[in-house]
Amino acid sequence: MSQKRLRFWLMVAAVFIAPLMFFSTQFTPWTEGTASRTASLVQDVSYPFAWAWHELSTGIENAWERYFDLSGKSKQNFELKRDVTELRTRLLDYDERLNEVNRLRQLLGFTQSIPDKFVAAEVFTGQRSLPFKTIRIAKGSMDGIKVGMPVVSSNGIVGKVIRAGFKFSDVQLIVDYDSNVDVLVQRNRIRGVLGGYANESCRLTLQRSAEVRIGDTLVTSGIVGSFPKGLPVGKVIRISFETDNVSQVITVEPWVDHRRLEEVIVLLRDDPELSRIAEAGGADWIETSTNPAAGG
């Protein structure tokens, strides 16, 4: 064994043995005689080692206790974070259910003023391909829905059914270019036909002499089509005059934003004009004319 390694092990032995000698000796420094002086000398020499041993053992013990304490707090912190996440999720679900209840209450309040039978339906998809503006609802012919029936929401009219499957229906929105709704200016009862236009709006063409103002409200006339009389349609946001000095073009913003629709109401009332055409064309005329697979 080399001298360096021997000195190392002697120092280690001194570090561990000296404290034991310090604590186990029976001599006390205040007794008289040679033994007391020897004990004092041993205690003086071993004191630094005893102090180092005490600090080391105390530090290890405190560090161990802190480790277990921090481990417990870490676990508690994790559980608290999990509880907070769960509560936030429940709160979001509660807010969503509350919004749904409020929407359904508005629909219920709206339907109380309508004498017709109706079916409430959920909107689950919209037609994104231009220029068609349609939505698909989760109710169909098995629920009594037919082509031509009006679709409304608590804010006003949405459109009409143009295709009825067994458990779904496609609804043409009033902002579609091919849509036509017979309307009245609520303030002075001027009548016109409202059609779809660009930028999610509608357009109404009237004679130049017709008195129309910005902010006027349009309602359904109930004269042509399946919509009942007096349902809100939209408001006038722009008026422009044609170069022929004969007509004016009224731009109308619908009351219903179809991009935010989640539930609608289908009024179970047939379109009189469509029914007369169907009588002349045969029983399967509507199906063949509205279903491309059937050749319509």
C-alpha cells in the first residue's frame, strides 16, 4: 500500500474515531491530575473533528427531512393543479350549457307567438362552396319536414328547406343568390321581393319614389311563400340609386347571422305555390326536382 493511500485511510479513521473518543471518554477537563490533562488534550485535538461530524450529520438529517417535505408538497401541488384543471373544465362546460339553455329559452319564447306546429333542429354543418349558401340540420322527413317549409330562429327568418332526407335537411339561406322572400317595410308597408346578395347581405329593388330609410326594418309579408306574416327579416343599411332614375337598390343586413347558428326551428307549414306546382307535376315531382341522384 502506498504512503498516500495509507495517510488517506488514517485521516478517515481519525475523522470517525475521534468523535467517538470525544463522546465516550470518562475524563472531564476540570478534574486534576495527569489523566485530566490527557483528556483535555484529547478533547482539544478531537474537537474540530467532532464539530465537523456534528454539522455533517445534522445537515444530512435536515436535508433528508426537507427532501421528504418537498416531495409531499410536490405531490400536493400536483393534486391541486389537477383539481384546478378539473374545476376549469367544469366551469367551461357549465358556461356552454348555460348558453345553450339561454338560446333554447329564446327559441321557446319565439315559438309561443307562432300558432304553427314546429320542429326544433340542431345545425351541424354549413355549405362552404360558393355561390351556394345553405346549412344542414339534424331533422328530416321522418320528423315531418318537407321541401319548402320555412326555417326560423329567435332573431328572425333563416331560409327554407330545399332538400329533405330521412334524418337531415338542407336549408337554403336568405343570403343565397337564388333565394327570394316576399317582404314589407315595417314602417310604411311598402312591399318587395328580397334576394340574396354579396357579403352575407340581401338586396331589395324598389321604385325610386318608394320612401325607404336607413335603419328601416323588413318583415315577411305572408302573401307569397310559406313564411308567416310579420317575421323579422333584416334592416336597411345602404340605399343606392340606379342610373336609370327609375329604381333604387336597398341593401339589407339580415337579423340572423347564419354563421353563428346552432339551433333552428322548422315551421311545419307547406308552401302553397310549391304544393300547386307539385299537384300539376305529379306526386314525385318535388323529389326528382330537388334530388340530383333522382335526375332533378
